[in-house]
Amino acid sequence: MQKRLKSRFLFCGRWLDRHVIVSNMEAFQDLIVIILCVALFAVMLVQLWGIFVAITNSLDYKELTSKIIFVLILVELFRLLVVYLQEHSIAVGVAVEVAIVSVLREVVVHGALDISVTQTAAICGLLLILGGLLLVCAKTPHMDCISASTKSCPIVHQGRTEINNELAFDYSEKCEENQHIL
């Protein structure tokens, strides 16, 4: 009895290739992310128009500051989506930056004096945790870098140089052994 290949599975009496399905689903995900990027860009344009109207009509600094920081959050989210399209992985560092800016926006909008003591302690704890996570993300090499075979990753490039040096040394030893035989 023949075994079926691991890369195939049976569905409704037909053989379907898992790799084709996965690549089609990834393409569909990319399409969704592109639509989200376009929608996010449109929201940014609407918010910029709102900032322009707020500047020309009145000078409510709290509202104006809130809109400006919101546009900065949208820019960071746009950057997060672009990084996802390029690497097909979420950049945790960028997501943490967005979370930090979002928390700080809420503090600016509501005013630091209007927030209760428990909310202030919770915000401080959240900012400390997010800051620690950002520090860990900055110190940890990116997994795509480690799995990539490019010279831009210092870990992989250094490891490959050592492996190449060992292979060259092994080759030279074998050549010397073969010369002694002759």
C-alpha cells in the first residue's frame, strides 16, 4: 500500500496541493493588507484635512494636539502594515511603539491632572512594561535575520564565515593527506 505524500491531502475525493493553497492564501492576505493600507492612507488624508480646518477655524489646542498625535499613530500603523507586506511577519517593536504613542495620546487628550491615581499607576505600569518589551525587541536579533542567508545579518554572516573557514581547513588537510599518499 502506497503512502500519500505529506504535502498533499484528500478533500472531496480530489488531491489538492497544500503549497498551492498556502500560497493562494498568502496572496489573499497580501491583498487584504494592501486594502488596509489604502484605507489607512485615506483616513490619514481625512485627518490632515481636519487638522487644517481646526487650525483655520479655532485654536483649541487640546483638539489640535489630539488630531496631530492621532495622525502620527496612523503613520506608525501604516509603517507596521508595510513591514508586514515586506517581511510577512509583524514587527513587534513597531507595534509596541504604536501602543506607547496611543497611551501617551490618551494622557495628552484627557490631561494628566484629570486622571485618577489608580489610572495613573496603571498607565505608568503599562508604559514600563511596554518600554521593557521595546528594550528586549531592540536587543534581540530579528528571527528573519537569523533565518536569512544574507550578509546583512551579522549573526548569519559571522557563522557562515566560521563554517567556510572550517571547510577550507578540512579541505586543505585532505589535500595534504592525498599528497603524502602520492
